[in-house]
Amino acid sequence: DAYIRLIVTRGEGDLGLDPRKCKGNATVIIIADRIVLYPEKLYKNGMEIITVSTTRNSHEALNPQIKSLNYLNNILAKIEAGNAGCDEAIMLDSLGYVAECTGDNIFVAKNGHLYTPPQCMGTLRGITRDAILGIARKNKIAAHEHVITRHEVYISDECFLTGTAAEIIPVVKVDGRIIGKGKPGKLTLALMKKFKELTAKDGV
């Protein structure tokens, strides 16, 4: 029903980088708003995404489990996607494996199994990502946190993205290659339905 973002800063200080120079209390900002990342037609028909040249920050340089506002890396990738006429983009890690998208986690399905990159690839442990893995376990759908190559995305039966604001959105084309039958797949649609039930007011 709403999007709530909690921001905690180190408080007032000088323009330097040393947090010890911030003598005051931490500043807490709470933003409550509505957010719509993608138009409704993309949830129905699926979206097209590309792989961009901007790589995901190394998890050794910046722990992806720290939810910060350091989004420059993601913004640069988002600009690349926009220049190519796409709303989202796959970001690879420094070794060329699929990490995540600019603002969403990525899943692929092959032969009834779900796959998503593991946290060691620099992937943020998203709340919606975890919810989908939980739904899969509950419904006896084999789900794996597994290293994924671009080729495995291209030959997957289905692909979808997850995120707090995006929820679950199907992907039907990656780098110009049609995924599966070129429309949201049965497993994706089933998970979308289960997720809606989970987040409904009377959900568990």
C-alpha cells in the first residue's frame, strides 16, 4: 500500500570523511510515499532488458549487505539501460558472471528449477528475493542460489526480476534474445500470484 524508506546518517559534521568528527546525534529520516517503477503493461507482457558494461561493485570493496545510498554504480548502469531504450539492465561481476540488475534481483527458471545468483557474487539479499525463495520451498519448487552466466540466462525457460518496489516482473527478452516463448511463463505467473497472496492484508 505504501513505500517506506528509513535513512540513518552519521549526523552533522564537517565535509571530511572521518565520522569521528560528527559530534551530534545521528539523523533519522523516514520517507513514506508511493513508488511505481514500471508500467502495468510490463507486468502483463514482460520486459526487455540488456547487459551493461558497468560492472557490479566488488563485494570485497563494498559489502552488498550494507544497504546504503551509494548508488552511483547502479545509476551509471541505469543510464546505459536508458540509452539503449530499456528500463532495466543486468550487471555482471568482475569475473563476468550475472550479479543482479540495477535495482532488482534476478531469477531464471530451467526445467522447473529456479536459480538466482548467490550473495557471494555481490548480490544484495533482497527482501522480495528471500520471499520468493521461501514461497518456492513452501510449494516444493526446487530453488538454487547458483552462479549464473549470461548464456544460462539466454537459454532459460523463464526469467523475472524481484524488488521491494518492483515486486515480481517478468523478463521476456535479454540482449535481443527471446526468453522461453517470449511471454511471462507459468512458473513466473504462479509465483506472482503466490507473492500477491503473501503480501495481501489478510496474508500470512
